[in-house]
Amino acid sequence: MEQGKNKDGRQNNDSNGIIAIENVTKKFGDNVVLDNISLSIEKGKTTAVIGPSGCGKTVLIKHLIALLRPNSGRVFFKNRRIDDLSENRLNKVRTQYGFLFQGGALFDSLNVTENIIFPIRQHCEISDFRQVEDLVKAKLAMVGLDGFQNYYPANLSGGQRKRVALARAIALNPQVVLYDEPTTGLDPIRSDVINELVLKLQRELGVTSVVVTHDMTSAYKVADRIIMLHNGKIVADGDADHIRNHPHPVVQQFIHGQVDEDDLAVLRMSGGVSQAQFLPRDFEQ
Ligand SMILES: Nc1ncnc2c1ncn2[C@@H]1O[C@H](COP(=O)(O)OP(=O)(O)OP(=O)(O)O)[C@@H](O)[C@H]1O
Ligand SMILES: [Mg+2]
């Protein structure tokens, strides 16, 4: 083995990196979503991933936990290659991750406690229910929802559901939490509760976070580093000031919420709004 490299041939000099992707390309048919991307995620830091809808943010963070595997390139967790591991071995690695899925997806038929212990059940045999109860209580207290143990998702607000999903994501004390659009659909105050939770996990538990978001207020508040994806590439990478002052027009359009010229051209194309309206008689035989 070459000096300074581990058995996967990866240089061991990146001591602050916890996750790395190297030259990752991901295609679905002809659609190249990630185009030869390399990225190292620093331990204990919060990285935000921004970019227009459909640019590949979800696809990117799924690679960080090997829920998707690249067509080419490699993914590492703590310098160990993970994209080529069997599902069985990956499940062990995944216990060190928490994943807050886009939409927060709780199981509707399970109450809050059962939702939170779901990942614990998947990875270990529960023998001490008292201990589990204490754990659920502690996790719910962390997200400000102790007392909601017996509620079903249908009886919770959108913000409460996101917080329960976060309690579930941190159930196994993960070292890394991946958040996919944690504040989408929440009002500014509830969004800020989520932002504070991300910061609290980093401050109190040293958690490494990767947050996919459209919400620039949230990105500026929680992130040590912001990465923007566009056309399969990373077009900007730096702290909040770097992004605010970035010269790339696509970055400026995104952070200021402006529609780009191509999208406007599509909206202006033939067929006004009136032609897209239907009346009930249009459907009569
Ligand atoms: N399993 C899949 N099969 C085929 N195509 C996929 C699959 N998953 C994602 N894609 C495609 O990859 C591209 C990127 O999708 P992705 O979900 O990563 O976008 P996104 O940046 O997360 O968008 P949004 O902000 O709307 O969530 C899209 O064109 C999408 O259609
Ligand atoms: Mg997405």
C-alpha cells in the first residue's frame, strides 16, 4: 500500500473530512444529473446545498448515504469507500446517519413514539422498553414536542410533523444528519424553529449536517458553507458572503428569486393564459 493512502487508495490527509465524493457522475437514461462532481464534507460543520428545482440536490445527498449509487466515481464515509458496499454492510454505516426525507414522511398508521423508534427497531432488538420510552422523551424534548408521544401524524401540523421526523432522524445519535428541504411548506417562525434545531445539534452534539434548501434565509443562518448546483456541476462553493457576492448570474438569479430569461421565454410562448382555461362545457359530450 502506498504511504498515506488507505486500502481504497484514498489519501488520508483530509483529517477534517467525514464524507467525500470523488468524480461522481449520475445519469438516469440520457439525463446527466451529476456531472463528475467532487466534494468533501467537513466534520462538525453545516453545509447547505442550494439550486433550482430538479437540479439534482436530492440525488446528491442520496449519494452521501449510498441510497443511490453513482454510474462512475466513488463515495467515502470516514475514508472508507461505501458506494460499492452490499446493502447489509451499508445498513451498519447508515446507523451513523440521520436522514430527514423531503416531505418528512412519517408512517401515518404509527403514532409518534412508534415512528421515532422505527429506525431503532430496524437495527436492534428492543428489550428494555423503559429505556426506549426515556429515549423518545429526550428526543421529543429536543424538538420541543414532549407530550406528543401518542399523537398520530394526521393530528399534527406540518411543522410538528417535520419536528417528529427530525426526532426520528436523530434517534440513533447519528454523527451526520442529512436534511432534504426541512423548512419547505413552513411559515417563517416554524422554519426558524427548524433552523435553531440544526444549530443546536451542531453546537451541543457536534453533528455534521448537510441541508438541502431553497430557503436562503435558512441557508445563511445555519450553514458554514453553501454549495450551489446547476447543470450537474457545482457552480458556487463558499460561505454566506461568498455566495451573496458571487459573480455568476445563475447564483445571483437564484438567491434573489429571479426567473431566468429562458423560463420567461417559455411563459411568453404561444398560448396565453386564457387559452389554458377550460370551461365545464369543454368536457361535455
Ligand atoms: N429515481 C429516478 N429515476 C429517474 N430520474 C430521476 C430519479 N431521481 C431523480 N431523477 C431525476 O434527476 C433530476 C434531479 O432530481 P432531484 O430530485 O435530485 O432534484 P432536486 O434538485 O432535489 O429538485 P427539488 O428542488 O424539486 O426537490 C430530475 O431531473 C429528476 O427527474
Ligand atoms: Mg429534492
